[in-house]
Amino acid sequence: MLSTDTDILAAAASWRRAGRAVALATVIETWGSAPRPVGSHLLVDREGDFLGSVSGGCVEGAVITEAIEVIESGAPRVLEFGVADETAWRAGLSCGGRIRVFVERVD
């Protein structure tokens, strides 16, 4: 079962208080069929532990990898996943949609 957005944001604060380096990924735009709505969150720590969901499948794995890089660099980024190229099936968006995800370090 997915945690609520409130649970995820509370967990982000808790993880930070515990000294864990974390990033928060948020769905900022969808087009067509998308697994998760705008505003969905995924919390990731430096070790790759996570809570929540922004998509599922291989997209989630890609977002976790990018989130760890954001934790290290401190530079936020916007990620886009869709069906416009042949990587769509590998990325897990074979449903015909597109999503944009904002990833930021939580300090």
C-alpha cells in the first residue's frame, strides 16, 4: 500500500532529524495515461531506501538513481519520461503517457 503524501513528507522530516541525507521527487506534470497523479511523492535516501511512488516500474528505479545524484550534488533537476522515444518500454511508460518529475535535496 502506498503511503499518503502527508506520511511521505513527515517521513522526510523524520529521516532528516535522524541524520539521513534525502531527496524528494514530486510529479509536476502528466500527459495522457500516467500511473500516478501530479503531486505524488517519492522520498529517497543516500542508500537508495525509498517511500512513496511517482510512477512504478523502471521509471521508479531511474528516479531513485537520479535522486541519489541530487543528494550528492545538491542541484535539483527535472526528469521527463514518456513514449516519444524507443526507451519508453524500458522506462515503464508503455501506457502511452508522459510524466515530469522534480527532484530536490531536502536540507
